[in-house]
Amino acid sequence: MIEDLLEGLKQKHIQSISKLISLVENNNQERQEILDSIFPYTNNSFRIGITGPPGAGKSTITNLLIEKFRQHDFSVGVILVDPSSPYTGGALLGDRIRMDKYYTDKDVFIRSLATRGSKGGLSDEAESVADILDAAGFDIIIFETVGVGQIEIDVVEQVDSVILILVPESGDDIQMMKAGVIEIADIFLINKSDRKGSDYLYASLENFLNLSSLEKDIKSKIIKTVGTKGIGINQIFKQLLERREISLKKETINTKHKSKYIKRINDLIIAKAKNKFWTEKNINIVKRESQNKKKIPLSKLFKKLSI
């Protein structure tokens, strides 16, 4: 069954892609076999992270970018990360409804994932899903994050370029954002820039970039946009193409591949260590201690556990 799905993946069959993603996302027992099989065929796509606070217009910009890339014959995979319910773990997958015009386009694949409690804004399985789309041959992979907070640092580990979308009203929050997501962005969009305050925000961002000591291959860019009118989309597209050229250089691909290989090994070590540690005996010890009114220090509790 897995062999058939992997063969369908090479042919970019939508049903095969969807089934493989479901197996990986649900942590099916074939998950590791799938990821191992596709690993040699990854690191060929250009990955874009789109993040920002709720209401900034992330979905509008994502839609415009899909359209722009398709006009230039790029195939596009989109991973929409939706907020999970803290009670049921379910997600509100509304973005898929808004992007339904692409369902008949075989070169656009859209998948919604639930964050399932991930604080960084991305589902824990988003990278694996992106690898499947990468191996299927999609040129561009777009991550649209939840935007639940400002510290969505995990975006950086999975993409080649980060777009941070702000609105003019964000101007007063720049100082607070400096320690977080603002430092990882490559392209800053001031969306809804026809509103009052866009010039102030532009100046604040420009001042931050001038003072920043972060080293990047291409200097970060600030672009004013009005997503509902398509204003600024050509500038964004041009910037992304420049960054894509750098990401596709052989030395860059080799570095990314090496980094991902080390990360994958680290993830396996952590997973195996957790499974080995959380035996029934250790679980019962922790449960009993958690019920005691006077709890012992964690360091002493740790010594009681079997390793």
C-alpha cells in the first residue's frame, strides 16, 4: 500500500498525496517509513512562511501569492495552520473555504492543519507535510500561521523566507515585538496601508532594520500593501523570486539538507528517549506524587524514576 502511494506521489496524484499526509499527520505506524522514503527527494521547493496578528490580512495575501505564482507557471502547495479548540482539539478550517477557487487546479494543493496546542503557531506535523509536498514536486510551499502571538520562531526552522504582515495600528507594538517574530522576518508588509498610521509604522520598521545587527543574504524589505486591491503584490513577488534564486544555489541546498538531516536525527532521539522513559512504572510514580498535598522537589522525584 505504501509503495503504491509513494508511486502516486511521484506522479503528483492528489489522492496519494492526501492519503500520505493523513498517515503522517495521524502518527500512523507507517509514518517513519514514509518520511524515510521521501527524504532524498526533499529540499527542492522554496518555502515561504506568512505570519502576523489576527486580522492583518494573511489569507488575502496568501491568495494573491498563489494567483501570482500560478500566473508564472509555478506549482504551489499551501499549508494553512488553524487554531485548535482547547477543549476538543478540533480546528476551524475556514481558510479552505476561502480558497476553493483553486480546487480544480492540479498544480495547487491546499491542506489545513490544526495547531493541536503548538505555541509557536505551526502544527508539529507541518514540516513533515511540507516534505511530502516537496517530494511531490511542488515548486513553492506556503505556510500560513495562526498568528496567535508574536513569538512564532518555529516558522524559521521550516522556511526559506518569512513574511511578517502588520497593519498601521501595529505601530505602537513594534517595541514589544523586537524580541520576537520581528527579528526573523525577511519581508515586512504594512497591509491596509491606506489607513492612518502606515507612515509611522514604516519609519519604525526602517529604524529597527537600520539598528539591527542580524546578518542576512538579502537585506529585509518593507513593502506597503493593500491586499483587497492587490496593491504591492508585484513587489512581494519580485522579492520572493530573488530569495528563491539564493535558496536554490547548490551550497545553500547542501547546507539545508545537512541541517534537516541533523534535526531529523535529533527528533528521533527525543521520541525514542520519551518512549523509553515513560514506562507504566514511571507514570504511576508521577501520578502518585501529583496527588500528594506536600510534593517533593522535582529533582528528588526525578531520582525516583527509572531511566
